[in-house]
Amino acid sequence: MSSAIQQPQVRDYLDFREYLKSVYTWRKELSPGFSYSEWADELGFKSRSFVRLILVGKRSMTQSSTLQFSRNLKLKKNEAEYFELLVKFNQAIDIETRKHYEKEVLKNRGGTRSVVHDHFRFLSSHLGPRIQVLLSLNDIDKTAVNFAQLLGAKIEAVEEMLAILENLDMAERRGDGWIAKIRTFELKDNLGDLALQSFHKKSLEESIAALDITPSLRKYLSLILPLSLDEFSEAHERIYADLMDVFEKYKSDLGSGRCLYQINLNLIPITGPLSTLQAIEEREPRGEHGNQNCMRTI
């Protein structure tokens, strides 16, 4: 029996439980009779419910069980090392330990992720990343006509982008449709890059236009904080890590009942350097509660 769901790859994940859940779904697709109990037997666990309890977060992974999963999943040496780091990262109980393993996970993962090297062509249209994501979904009609309808784009523009993706070895034509050759991709963050600037500008323009759609379908959050340059860098790192967590939790190979959503986050200065406390007090004494940060959701 062939599976419509591709075998999950451990380095596509930042949560070991989500990875194992995807493996279970994949194996269930291959063999409908496959169960948590059967998997526990394969792994040599005495408790037939242990696998299910791990996946739902009611049991922790030990060094021994991590090794047993690695062997069962037939992970290569570097994949097994990544899986072990992932377990330590997800199960860290204090902030410093979690930050340490977060860096190790991202460092280990970075060398194997699919980097779009010719991002000028990839971002020659804002359709590039969107079509590539649609190509990674297993349960939709992956034809140029359907993509044009879903994205509200001209068929000519979609066909042109599909040709670019094929040339970049990111997509492949299959009969009347297409498939993704790369399911998880990233762009190098080159400061001042004109192609990236153009992409973000288009994204911001669409965000402004989305103010007019049904409020229940879009959310806007604004947070204002005083940050030093070091805090700015640290905040950026934490936001990126949180975004990756959101990605891992909600990513799916299936599109049914879903829409593509895009998150735009902008960490920008809205003042020049702030005055010293002494200068502020000379102009206006501080209130009882000092400076206030504000957040607005619409």
C-alpha cells in the first residue's frame, strides 16, 4: 500500500512529540491496523500505553527511550543526534537549559534545511513562497488553475512562477499537476537585500488591505517596549524561536478546511534615543507607576 503522506523527516521538526505524531500518522496510513500498543511492543516497552502517554505529554522521554526510538525509526547518526537534542530542548525545565539546547538544535538543524540560494528569482513575485507551501499539501488539486483561483492571481503569473520553481529544483511537474521537491525551505536573512525588501513591502501592503476583511478572520497585535540594542537582538531571537514553535505546532501536510495565513512581525524603532531619567524628571515628574508599555489588539 502506498501512502499519500510522505515519510516525516526529523529535521523538519522543532518538537519531538509532533515528529512522533507525524510518524504515527504516516505508519497508520501505510497500515491501518497499526496502533500505539503495537509500536510499544516494537520498542520493547513493558507498558503498552507508554508511547501514547509520551505523545500526549503525560510521560517524559528518558535517555534509554530516546535511544530506543532512534533505533526503531532507523535514524542515521546525525538524525539521531538531532532527535536527542530535540528531546532535551523540549523537556528542559529551566530557561537557561532550554536556551542552551535551543541554540544547539537550531545550529544542528541549520546545515540540513533547504536554503533557497537564488532568492532573487524565488521572490521575483510574492507568489513564490505561497505556491511552494501549497505544493507541500497532499490533499489539494496542485494545478496552475487551482493555484490561480486559491491565490486570486492570474494563471499566467502562476505558470511563470511554477516554471521558476521547477528551474530552481524546488518543484516538479507530474502529469497535469505539480509536486514539491522541497517541503521546508528558508531564505538567508541578508540585511538590506532588495528582493527581501520588496517581498516584505508587498506583505505589508496586503496587511493594510486586510484591515477591511471580516475581523474574525484577521488579527492585529501591537506591542510597544523600550529596548536597548542588546535587548533588541535578544527580543528578535526569542520572537524567531516562538515563531518556529508556532510553525511546528500548526504545520500540516493537509489543506482541507484550512486557509493559508501569513504572519508579519515588524520590530522597528518608533523614536530616537530616549532621554535620560534626569532629563525626563526635569520636564515632568514620573507617575506613580512609572513608564507604561501598551498593547492593542484589533
